[in-house]
Amino acid sequence: MELIEPDEMRKFQAILKNHQITFTDFSFSEIDTTDPKTDEIYALQGFLNVTRKSNGLSKEYLIGDGTAWVSQFQKDLDEGAFT
């Protein structure tokens, strides 16, 4: 995964631990939509599909510079989106 920062993944894993869910129960599919043709220094951006393997439930998040996908994942998890 290229767009996900290591600190974001640590926060994601901490959220799972707090909910007593194993990290290995999730799979990730990342799509990089960054435009490499721009002359300016471009912001990395894309989409991340997070799927819980045990029940097949998934959500898609905007990822990259300036996004808050981890917070949105936690909100979704708290609201039962993966159960």
C-alpha cells in the first residue's frame, strides 16, 4: 500500500484491538488516482476498499494527503458497518 501512511495503519490496528477484532480479518484494495501529469507537486490521492473477511462487509474510503479515512473507519465500525 503506497498511499496509506504507517501511522494511519498503526491507528487502524489500534482501533481493531480496542474492538477485539483481529487485523487479519480485514483485506484492503487500494486504487491510486493521483494525476502524475500535473506540473505542480501533486497531492497523493485515491480510494481504499476495506473488507471484513469473516462477513464480507466492505466500505470505501477516500485516502491520500489530507484525508481522515481512519476516523471515518472508526465511526463506521462504531455504528456497526462491519458487523
